[in-house]
Amino acid sequence: MSLLDYENRFSNLKMNTHGGGEKSPHKVALLLAVIELLGADSIRENQIYFDQPLKDAFTRQFNNLATPNDRNNPHLPFFHLRSSGFWHHHLKPGKSDSYANLQTASGSAEIIEHIDYAYLDDELFELLGNGVARELLKSALHRNLTSADRSSLLDVGNGWDWLECEAIVQDYFVMLSDELIGLGFSKAEHGRNLLPRLNGRSISSIEYKHRNISAVLVEMGQPYIQGYKPAFNYQQQLKQVVLAHFAGHPFDLEQIILAADRSPGDSPAVVDWAQVLDLELPEKLTGISEPERKYLARRTNFSERERNNRQLGERGEAFVIEFERYRLEMAGRPDLAREIQWSSNEQGDGLGYDVRSFNPLKEEPIYIEVKTTNSGKYQPFFISSNEVAFSKYQAQHYSLYRVFDFKKQPRIFRLNGAVEQYVHLTTQSYKASFS
């Protein structure tokens, strides 16, 4: 669902009426209270408890909206918002049957007895993490917005507004899905089709925004469209739109999972080994730090799945061995080519490298660590502390070979020497011991 879909739902809540046809403000007050607490970072996860902070925020909002005939009863909207379709209850153990028989909550005690917490649609929770979206939905709670009202709230000067970001993110994922399943598409055609949905943007602006989306996905450990090199200087709102899209479109996540799990297949029968080596290394780009608030509960980390895909790793190592044989033979050293060792296969993991090859001029060993991905050259990879330490210890004789785009047209770039000089290293796991 998009921001405007939720705006419409917020503008058309089912509300009780009392004498004179006046609408009860309870549901509006409770949602405004939730928005207030989200904006203050008092709610950081998608769990809304019927606690004192929520009741206090409800009272503040309710007092601004209530008539003399209204009563401060926050338990009523906390229960009845379940009919909205976006407000859900997580029940306490053993209370499913009695909850199912409830038509209303006669008091706070019934909420406390039956409901552990309320939660929103994942996508709505992501949307409310953005200040512009919060203001738009707050206004929708008070009244049906006119187009002029909406334009005023969404106006960000020359920057891309939320609706523009939604449009281009949706289009990006259409292309990414096609790429993952091997379908061709025209980036130029997609760009032209986007133009009417945007506020006078140029094709070059659209291209760069696609690169921004690639950067967001790389940071999240997800694959990206390989033709759009990541550009990390993006507006923070764009990341929130991507997170909201993931929350509202789990099918896209499933596509990524399928792409990660699908067998990579054998290396191409015919490889132009002269074109395999990519001499242009990825830039060591400054990444954007993750926000403190936990926006999305269920993220699928593509990089981590690939780390666990042993078959992909083994085929990537075999590919590197074939490339090394080609390289040494072209250097006039078929004798050294015959002595290449698949060390991880013969001696097991834990050496700090996978393949032992040679420098054809000095006849010295080269210790090669292989990292393989079906995605593009900017896809993050996992490297163990042992492998990092080995790259420093044997810096003069060490190379990390990154095999990328393995499914379609495998290529390699090399990082020679200590790995830390090329990449940002982030701790991902710890050793736990009792000593």
C-alpha cells in the first residue's frame, strides 16, 4: 500500500457518532497519540502497549478534540481500531477464545487481560518513521485533504518528495525482479514511463536516483540492479521509502530469497578469460550509518545467505583456479599452473585463504581468498577475522579475488594486500565463551 492509500484510510475512519451527529474523536486521538510517541522516538518498535505514556499522549490529543459529551476512554479506540485493517492485536497466551467473543472492551481491565500490545501494518509503521508522512497522515486524521493541502505538506523544494520516491522505488523493484529471474528490460523505457509521475525530473535525475536506490540496497545487504552503480549521497527519506516498500511487498523479499537460494549452475562452457579480470576496483565509499530505530523486523540479508551458500562458494573457487591457470599459462609458466593448489578443498577451511597460486616472475606463492556473488561488484561480502588477520600477515603475497555476476557472465576484481585498505570492516559476530 502507498502513502496515499493510508492517507485515504486515515481520512475515512469508521467513527461512532453521538447526539447531534457529532463524530467521536477517540480513534483520531489515539492515532495522533501514537504518531506523537513515534515522532518523539518513544515508540521504537512496532509494538504499541496500553501503558501510561500512551494514555497520557491520548489525553493530550483527546483534550484538544473532545466535546463536553465525550469521555476520556482510551481503551475503546485501542480495541475498536482493529476494524481499520491496519491496527492489529497481539494477544496474551491462552486468550484467543475469550478475545474472539469480545464485541467491545468495557474497560481497561479487558485490554490488559487479553491484549499484550497492538501493532500496525509493517508498511504503515515504516511510513510513520518519516516526518513528512507523519504530518500528512495527521492532517488526514483531522479532515479529508484537498490536493492543495497535500502538495503543501509534501513540498520539499527541489528535492524528491515522498510520492516521487515511492514511484521510482516501485519501478526499480520491477526491474530488479526482472533481472533476478533473467528477463531483459529497457532502462531507458522505464525512465520515460516514469516521467509523467514525477515533478519535472530529467532522465539523468532519474538515473541518479536509481543509483541512490542501489546504494540503499547494498547497505541493507540486498542485491541491486547491476547497471546502476551505487551512489551513497542519498536523502534519508529514500531509505525510508525503500524500507516501507519491503514491508508492504513481501513478494519482493521472496524474489530475493529465491535468487539467493537458486543453484548458481556451472561456469559458462566457453569463457573469454582475457575479459574476466576487471581492473576497475570498487571505490571505498563512505557508507551511511544505519538509523538507531529498528524499522523493519524481517529483513532478508542476501550477503549472509550467499555466505552460507557453500555450492556457490565452491564453484567460485573452481572458477578462480581456472582463471589462474589461464593467467600463468599466458605468462609462459604452465609448470606453475600445474602446481596451483585448491587449499580449502584439500586442507579444509581455517587457513585464511582458499587457493595457492604463484607470481610467475618471482616464483613466489600467492594466497588467494575467493568471495563469490551472483550480484554486482559492490555487493558486500563476509570475511572472517582469521581471513583479515592472514591478509595483513601475508600482505605481500595475498589477494582477495571477488567473483561477481557469477550466474550471467562471471568477472573478477582483485584486492592485493591487506583487505582493510580497500573496504570498511564491520563486526557482525562475536565468540562466546565461559572462560
